[in-house]
Amino acid sequence: MAALRSANTEMQEFTIQLGEVMETTHSRTRKDHSTELAEDYVEAIADFIAEKGQCRAVDLVSHFAVTHATVNHAIARLVRDDLATTQPYHPIDLTSKGRKLAAHCKRRHDIVESFLLAMGVDATTAAVDSEGIEHHVSKKTLEAMQRIMQQGLLKKQTAPSPAR
């Protein structure tokens, strides 16, 4: 009888721990999803500014294949969150906070994409997959990917990826 109570107690403790892990996992995934849009937009804005000297809403409409209304809504959120600045009929610029986020996202994206390429994934698939993975990869996993690349366990591929 005591063994049964002990097993029951262990099972309850395991269930509680599993529940905490699942809650943390789902909570993190929801948080990751909530920041994806801002991350994608600041990264794209930074890329356009680097390539063309400026970024306009029409550039983002074309890049993301969405409507002007969708871009305007996203830009309004970026402005609200102090990630971007703009005025009607003027280019979009990133704030210091937006530039830092864009640099962080680009670094994370580049690590994931390079890791996938080094694993032998073709450039198109690596570009597409890294767009999703970059938002959900943990700091620990990202550091492990980078460490594996630095240790030469996978050879970094330099094949150009398709435009994002």
C-alpha cells in the first residue's frame, strides 16, 4: 500500500512538472508569435535602407506581398512601439531601438540560415525555413548552432540565398 502511495505521489509530481514545462513551452511560443511581425518588418526595413538608402511602404507591400493597409497597420504598430518613425508620404526609418532589434534579428537569421546550409539544405529551402525558425530558436540552441559552426563540425556554405 505504501509503495502504491509513493508511486501515486511520484506520478502527481511528474504531472505537475510536465504541466509546468508545457505551460512554459506554450507561453514562449505565444510570445514568439507576438513579436514575429515586428521582427520581420524591422529586418526588412533595415535591409531596404541598406540596399536603397530608404524604405517606403510600397517596398514592404511588394516584399511581403500584402496590401497597403496591412503595411500601414504594421508600421503604425512599429511607431507605437518606438521601433520606427515615419510621416505620410515619407520614407520609413528605424529608431535606435528598431535598429538594434533589426541587427539582432539579422544575426539570428544568418546563424540559422548558415547552419541549415552547412547541413546540406539547399539555399531556397534554407532561406524559407530560417524565416520561421529564427523566431522560435532559443538562445541556447542558437549558441549551439554557432558553436558547431565555429568548431568546424559543419562547414559554412557561402552559397547566396534568394532574396527574402
